[in-house]
Amino acid sequence: MAELDLPASEPFRSVGFTLSSLGYAVARGFTGALVPLEIEPRDFALLRALVASQGDSQQAIGERLGIPASRMVGFIDAHEARGLIERRQDPADRRVHALHLTDAGQELLARAFTIAVAYEQELCGDLSSPEREQLLELLQRVSLQLGLAPGLHAAQGSDEMAGE
Amino acid sequence: MAELDLPASEPFRSVGFTLSSLGYAVARGFTGALVPLEIEPRDFALLRALVASQGDSQQAIGERLGIPASRMVGFIDAHEARGLIERRQDPADRRVHALHLTDAGQELLARAFTIAVAYEQELCGDLSSPEREQLLELLQRVSLQLGLAPGLHAAQGSDEMAGE
DNA sequence: TATTGTTATACTCTATAACTATA
DNA sequence: TATAGTTATAGAGTATAACAATA
């Protein structure tokens, strides 16, 4: 997209193009790395969100992750069926389901973290520590150009760290 | 994913995480930038592929883009209905539909390129020219770690430069 | 018998809106 | 009247496999 010498064919060198395809590949790779745990990146994001806010309501968590209320139902159902998450009645407001990680959920999350760390090391295997820092810094500046909150994430449907 | 001091909450600084979310945001942004042309990134990819190989068969193009034959039918139908692409009978093998860009298709592609260039400039607005080069170089090295052919792209279904 | 393009079918994922029980 | 969670329904997108014409 930068040097528009070509009529319209060869894979041009552009930041937008590269980030888009690389981001997709990274998400797909991470999805693959999580397969042994039988979870996907979206599940990882959910478990992480739960650690940050144990006891919050189903809809509050959903809002933070950008997941509509109706979709949260089945999403939480699946994790509860696996014994990773617990719905607890709020005694003050019986409409509310407060979400909590079970011990099994915390253990699985820990294992997912181990995988995430290993994957990060694999990705950056060719970079020195300062190079990695600089890459992060440059990416950060592109993020700001896009108006992205630095470091925000979600377990949205449309992929994002999920390769499906 | 790099510094695993946190139990599992704050948005950590990791190349994998950043690339995944940024890539998604870039794709979504590019999708938005193309809206005035009433095309999506996958259409842009198709038109580009056609320039590179005018006259190739429908399935050959599909294979290059990673699109199964059955999906190509409706995909090409839509573009033919808009007058952007033409199916021509191959006199030698009457099963084959050779695909060609129409004049309208070439004009639309040119306009899409203009948008892509503008989007690239917007993304890199905060970067100096050497910084941009270095970013591309670092991304390239991460791509190689992932075993990605440098500069390969597709018009796959599962998003990739498409925000849906 | 294999291949190009097509169609039919079924499946996954998702959003929208209606519904319930509480407040 | 509003809200948390649920359910029902319908829509988009896709893959799989069967099919017709041609080789």
C-alpha cells in the first residue's frame, strides 16, 4: 500500500496488510497451541476476566468482553458444565448470577498461561530483548493512531485471537 | 505473556496479544474505509488476484485465494452481477470459465488502491520513514518464526482483513 | 474415469426480540 | 416500569457432498 508502483499484483509491503495477515496467523497459532487444553482464546479471555472481577454479574462480565447478554448464557453454560465456572445467587438481588472461577478453572487458567508464555517466546524467538521492546513500542504507536485503547482486549465473536 | 508477575488480570504487554488485537482492528478499519466503494477486503483481494492472472479458471483463482470451489460460484456471481468480472468460455475446454476483469472492475480496483494507500498513511502517520521500515522488518521476522510465507495473503472466509 | 463448475443440504455462529422472574 | 437472565427464532456464512456437462 505504500509504494504503488505495481499495477495491482505482487504482495506489496504495507504495515496494514502485514499486521492484518500476521494478526490472523498469530491468533490461529494460539488457537492451535490451546487445543490440548480443549479451550479457545475466547475461553482464555473469559477465565482471565473472571480472575479480575470475581463475583461480578454475568452481564457485567459480558459487557466488559463485548459479548451480548443472550450469548453469555450458553457461553457460561458450557464452562459451568465443565466445572470451570460457578454461578452463585446474589442474596441481595435474586435476579443476579455472580460468576466465580472454581479451583479447576483456576488450574486450567494457570496452564493456559504457561502455554501463552511459551507461545510468546516462540513468536519472539528471533528477536533480542531490546528489539522486542521496540516492536511493542512501534505497535503501540500504530494502535494509538487507530484510536485503540492500549492493551484492551475482548472475547468477541469475530475471531480476534481466535482462528475460526 | 512476557512478564508473568500478574496472577492473571491486567492487560499484559505481549507481542502475540498485541499483534492479534491490532491485526483485527486494522482489518476492521480497512473494511470501514472500503464501505464507500461497497466492497470488502475479500473483494479487493479477488480483484487483485484477477489482475495477476487474467484468464485463469475459476477454480485456479479460488485455490490461490484459499476459497473452495463451491464458494467461488456465488462469490463470482456477485461480482459478475455488478459488472466487475466476466466469465468467458474457454474454446479448448468448455468446462472452464476463464475469469477476466471488466473495465469497471479495473476502475473500482484503482479506487480501492487509492483508499488502501490512504489507510496505510493514516496507520503510519505517527511513524518516521525509517521507523516504518524497521517495523516492517521486525514484523517480517516474527512472520518467519510463524512459518508464514512473507507477503502471502488470501481472501479467506474467516476474516483476515475483513471485520465481520 | 477424472475434472469444472454448480447445486443442495446441513451445520455453526450470531443477533434480535420476546419472555420470566425479580426489583 | 426497569433490569438480569433466559429462550426462540431467524439470518448469515460456510463446508460437504451429490450432480451435470465435458474431457
